[in-house]
Amino acid sequence: MFFIFFFAWIIFNGKFTLELALFGVCFSIVLTWFSVTFLDYPIRNEWKMIKKTPLFLQLLAVLVLEIAKANEHLLYWIFSDKYRMEPAMVVFTVDLKKNWTKALLANFITLTPGTITEALEDNVFSVHCLDRDLAEGIEDCAFVRILKKLEEDENE
């Protein structure tokens, strides 16, 4: 929670100076103390979040890479007069246990150009793709592997 407060402080200020950073640290400590004391926020969640940071950064990097690759493919298909897109509806099952990881996967699929998650029921995803090529390997993509690692870390 401390890091979220501090990050929000820096973002809302719009610049980074030593004085703002020191005041932001103090402000974040007070807000974290308030959350722990009065809102029953367990402080051990801080350590869990710190441990998960590399996986979230890896997830963000994969998202940016997948968006770039999908944009490249879509631009090729748009400007190519020889290639015709074949829209496809793909239904697949993913073994994710937590609802928040399923929702994150659905959102990441939708954020990637050319794909839209139309439905999510239990572990079954229905995804519409502008082309069949975009649907290849979607059930075992890098997003799924990282989200499974996040779930494993949460259970420990």
C-alpha cells in the first residue's frame, strides 16, 4: 500500500524533486499507518506485493510486446491487397483458479489489437479474432504462464 500511495503522490504532482519525494514518503507512511490501524489492512500484504512486482513487470512487458506484434500484423493485413482476413471465434479453457487472474487475462486479450474477449464463464473464454492467425496458441500464451505463476506465489 505504501508504494501505491507513493507512486500516486508522484504521478499527481507531475514532477519529481527531493522535497516532493520526502514529503510523499511521509504522506505515504501516514496513509499506510492509517490503513493498517483503522481499515484493518494487513501489513503482510505489503511483502506479498513486493514479491510479485517482478511478475507484474514481466506481465506488462509481455503486454506491450504483444500489442506491438498485433499492430504490426494488422497493419500488414490492412495495407496488403493480397491477404484476406478470416475472422474466427475461438473457445478455449484455461486452468486459472482466481477470478482476478481470469479477468486480467480477459482484459489483456481485449487490449491486444484484433482480439476481443466476448465471454468468460468459469474457465471458458470466448474470444473473437479478426484473423485465425491471431488465435494460434492463445490458450497457452505468455499471459497465461505468468498469471499461473502469480497464482502459485499467492498460495505460498
